[in-house]
Amino acid sequence: MSLQRWITACLVAGLFFQGARGLHAQQKKQVVVNFGTLEAASVETARAQAEAWLKQIGKTDAATAQKFQAIWKRADRPVLELVADTLALGDPTAAQLLADAANPLTPAPTKVPEVLQDAKAPAFYRANLTLAYARLLSNRRVHEEALAALKGVQPEQVVDPAAYLFHRAVCEHALLAKTQAWGTISRLLDEAVGAPDRYKTVGALMLLDMQTWKDKDLGAVVRKMGNSQRRLELARGGPETQKIQRDIVARLDELIKELENKAKGSGQCNGGSCPGQGKQGSGGGANPTSPMQDSRIANNGGPGKVDIKSMRKYAEGWGKMPQRERDRILQDLTRGMSASNREAIETYLRRIADLDRKR
């Protein structure tokens, strides 16, 4: 057994043994339907289907036949790529669509192309063009349109069902659609016969990751920040991104209030001030006389509220702030977070600042 296969086996075993309780809870929330097995088309079968499609659309000239032969001589390439090249060979619309999807300089689409929604188009053409197109968008992290396109076809219709399930799962996971991603990954692991080890490994890692997800903890805030950052990188700073940002700020505000209330309830702070404020060794108050203890929540007399206006103020002046001030703000916002989450928030603040400068 290769090292990669061994790692995959360990990950899957860890998922179903260590995460058995979470798996059972998830299965209680949804009906699990077993569709049987999904197997990729062989090179010979896919080639025959592609050649039949070319004949169906009238591409029987010698030049097309010669190019077709050249494409399928590269049998070491994934069968989906061979089919995609054939679709591009036979149809200029498909060729342009795939070229635009692959080009990182081309603006990300905002809707599913009409050609992928044409019910009158041959099933072989529409299903496999959809998968090839969505795969390219997924690689560019354009998850919304990639997922919308994939929903228009079924894995049974394409030459590589494992690729369909994998890229659909990646999109659902990235868009925080936990229940949908769980079902898709389960099909990938259970039904996709001969799926590449890399698909299974990443699928198992996504499942393990989702086992830790909670709806309103700091991790959920960071995941939303990552989604917001991705949308800004795609030049999608419109109403939907702004809504995500407002949700982030509102949740940060709630978390800070929860920490304050917890501190007051535990007796650390009472009535807006901590015991011994202003005294030697207290570490509290607006003018502390000794360093703050790590185990306590600082209270300098302010309300501790982070609203959209104050968050925007932080973002606008982030690059001009002294390092000490940035560290203080980050400490307040990321108390209890890991170093990677702290970095995510700092990156997020920079992104908002960059967006404002461009307006």
C-alpha cells in the first residue's frame, strides 16, 4: 500500500471512529439515499461517445478527424480533459466558454451560461461541458457559479462522476453549506468507484473539518471572513458581500458582550470596573499601575462594543496605526483564537481598507 493510500485510509478511519457521534447526529438530520455505485467511463467508452457526438453535430471533415485523433492519443490525460478538448474542437461556443473559465484575468461570471441550461442540447455535450466548466471555476474559487452549474446535471450523466462529486463538495464546503457538503462527500467516499486518492483524502479532511463547525463560535466568524475575503478578491464587493461583513461585525460585537457578561458574572468585574482598580498590582482601570494579568479580561472603562462604524474606522486607519495599537485591537478581537485565526482577521481588515481606497 502506498503512503498516500495509507494516509487516506487513516483519515477515513479517523472520521468514522473518532467522529462517530457527530456522524450519527448528522445522519439523524437528513435522509441518506444510496444511489449505488458511480464509475468513470473508460477511455475507450468516452472516446466512442465523443466521436459519436462529433458525427451527430456534423463534424465529419478530415481536418476535424485528424485533430480528434491527436487529442485522444494522449490517453495518459484525465478522461474529462480529453472530452473537454473534443467539445472545444467541435463547438466554438464551448471552446470560448472553457477558455474564459480557465483564464484568471477574465472576470468571474455572475450567472450560469445559457448554453449549459439548454435542455435541447445533447446530454453528453451539456453534462460534460458543465462539469469541465465548473471544474475550472472551482479551481479559481468561483464557487457560487460553479455550484449552480453543477446542480443542473447529475453525476450519472458525466464521464467522471468522482470529479463531479469532488468539485461540488469543494464548492459546498467553501460556501459553508454543511449539510449539502456532507451528503456530497459521503457519496464521493461511498459510491465513486476508483475515485483518485487525492479526492478521497481531501473529502475526508473536509468531513473532519466540518465535525468541528459550530454556528456562532469564533471559528464561524473566521470562516465567514474567509468567504468575504474570497469575494473581494473576485471583485464582488456588492450587497451580498456587504451583508456577510455586517454579519461578521454583529457577531464579533455579540462575542465581546458575552465575554464581558461572563467576566461580570464571575466577579472579575462589577459595575463596569474591576476590584482594586487604580491600586498597585490591580492591572486594571484606565491608568493601570502594573501589567495586566493574562488570565483576566482588560477593562479600561469603555463599553467594549464593536459596531460597523468602529470596525470601519479600524479598517480605514489600519495601515497608519502604530504596531502597538494594532496589536491591542487584534488582542481584543481575537481573544481565545489561534494564531491562524488572528492572521485571518488582520488580513480581513487590510482587505476592507484596500477596498475603501479603491472606491
